[in-house]
Amino acid sequence: MPNDQYQYESIGVIRTPFESPEGMPIQPAGADTVEGTVEVRESYADGLQDLSGFSHCILLYHFHAAADTASLQVEPFLDNEKRGVFATRAPQRPNQIGLSVVEIASITSPEVTVRGIDVVDETPLLDIKPFVPDFDVPADVDTGWLNASKSTIKSKQADERFL
């Protein structure tokens, strides 16, 4: 059986205007004009080489402001019914790993300025990956229970379910 315990080191920090989860957009679609800065540790700055050729990137991070208690059934932001946590983007997860696809505004190593950021200030950064539509956007997609319109997603903000 493979090792079931892993340890990661933050490669940097995400800086945003959101001091707490309260009132924060719940997805990048609701934060399209919000700018933030991804501050990569100097020891990882060389990894930013060639990222400037991409318009967007995927940020993987640790939900440091979410409660440490994971639940396998959660009430997601866009629904009033309990759903399986793996069918949601809720932060209360067995491994509190989040992801956001953001627009790259500029890169001045070791910092990346991004738009569409939906995380709390000082969120620990785990990884950055380029967003590649041919890899990351399947042709035929079903969204399960989620039938929210784009305007609904843009208007939703974090509430006590995020804490």
C-alpha cells in the first residue's frame, strides 16, 4: 500500500484584498476584476520562467482560513441541500486544497499579478500550473446538481459555510 501521509511546503503566498472569508467571492468568476499578487519564494522564482506566455494559470493552495473540521456532507454555496463534499468546491475537505484559475496580468519575478482571485489574503501557495484549454477543458461536460447561472455565481459571496 502506498504511503498515505504527505507533507508539502508552501512555495509562496497569495496576497489579496480579502482579510477574511466574509464577503469574499466564492469562485474566480465572481472576482473577475479583483487583482492579487502571487509572491513566490525566491528559491522557487526560476520556476516562473516562460509562464508569461500564458494568459491564465491554475493556483493550488491551502485553505488556511477554513475550519479544520472536514465533513463528507456539506451545504454548498449555490444550493440549500447537503451534497457530498467531492461534488462541491467547499473548503471543509479532508485535504484543504483549493484551486483557482486566474488571469495573469503581469510577471515581475518573483511576483505574479493576477486577476480573478477569490482567496483570503496570505493564503499559502502550493503550486502554479499553466492553464491550457486543450488539456483542461473537456468538450462534453455535465455539471451534476449545479445548475446556477453565471450571474448567480458572480453575485455569491462567502458566508459562515466557509468558516
